[in-house]
Amino acid sequence: MRKQIVAGNWKMNKNVQESVQLADEIVSNVKDLALDNTRVIVTPTFVNISEVVKVAEGSNVEVAAQNMHQAKSGAYTGEISAEMLTSLGLKTVILGHSERREYFGETDAILAEKVDAALANELEIIFCFGEVLEDRKSDNHFNVVESQIKNALFHLPVDAWKNIVLAYEPVWAIGTGETASPEQAQEMHAFIRKIVAAQYNAEVAENVSVLYGGSVNPGNAKEIFSKEDVDGGLIGGAALNADNFIALIKSF
Ligand code: PEP
């Protein structure tokens, strides 16, 4: 049975003290929840990861990274390798976030390399993709999503998929306050499962967790998460406040 996941993407927010405090609040609130089939993940910015790892140690809150470089090591000033993440005990990395694509020029080809580097280091990947508004308006959203997934992930062997989580994040809904309707999310998630099944098999498609991201908040989460093919959310803004984040975890 595939896992439900609530993952908080803290982006470039919170200094070290604030990160520790937020992690602390989340850890102590999540401690008493029965999270049988639900994973809780937080992703602080790189400089604060070590401190947050200490706070989360031994708890049921996982810490992940927001990005990584595709090279093993070397002259890439300012970058972080997969091995650096695993050396901190991290098990998961987000790749392909629309902000990485838009502001840092991450193409499908670069993302395919990052995917390979992460998997070579036994990192699980939360792989983000989604259409911009013009694609949705011109009814091109299914094609865009299919090509993003195909170009970065469909070269993988079938057994690599146990380390893949998919995150559908329509760009027009990220940080805008505008959410895809639960029906729009369900429609896209079902489509995603269909193309994964066609490329691999029904078992892979059934077992991969597919998260929705884009202005999820405590007011709309329950309805979105209740959809058959929605296995939780990748959360930006609402993940920066412990009460909101805990409310989201309780929304299944
Ligand atoms: C995100 O950045 O992944 C995201 C979904 O942000 P928000 O929840 O703020 O829209």
C-alpha cells in the first residue's frame, strides 16, 4: 500500500534559530500522532539542515533537502552533492521544483542527471513537475506533464521506482493562493498513474505516491487529500507555521 506524505518545502525561509524552533514544534506535535501510513517530511535550507537533523533525530519527522547538484564533487562553487546529503543522514531530496526550473535554468536533461546522481547515492527523490497557466489554458497540460516525467524519469529501470515520489505542482497554483480543484488534481494524478503504468506496469503505478502541491492549506487539504489518486501534499507557505502544518498532517 502506497504511503501518504506531507512534505514541507521551507524554501529560502527561516534562519537557523527559526528553523530549529519550527522543527521543534513540529516534532513535539507529531510525536503523539498515530502515523501508521503517513510520512512527515521537512526540508530546511541547506545551511540549517544539520541543526534540524539534530532536532528530528529519533522522531517520526524526516528531514530532506530541497535540491542537489548532479556532479559527484569538484569545482562547482556554492553547490551541494548527493554524497554530502547522505553523509548528514538524509534519505530524500526534492528535485525539479518549478522555482529551480524557472530561476536556475534546470532543464529536463539536467534533472535526468540529478535523478541518476541521487539514485546512485541511494537517495529517494520527490520529483516535481507541472504546467504553467498558458499550458492549462491551451489544454496542453497533460502533454507538458507527460514530457516532464518522461524526459527525467522514464529512462530508469523498474526497480528504481521504489525510490521515486511524484509531486504534481501546477505552476499557476504555487504560492498564488489559487489551488487546482480537487477534481483537477484527481484528473491529473490519474493520468500520471496511467502513463507510469503504460511505461512500466500497473504495480509501479499503484505503488508510487503522487503528491499535489500548490497553495494547499488547512482549509482545502482535506478535500484534495481525499481524492483517490492524491497521496498527500508538497506544501510551501502553509509549512512555515507549525499549527498549519500539523493541521495538514491531520487532514487525511
Ligand atoms: C511549493 O513550493 O512546492 C508549494 C506548493 O508552495 P505553496 O504551497 O506555497 O503554493
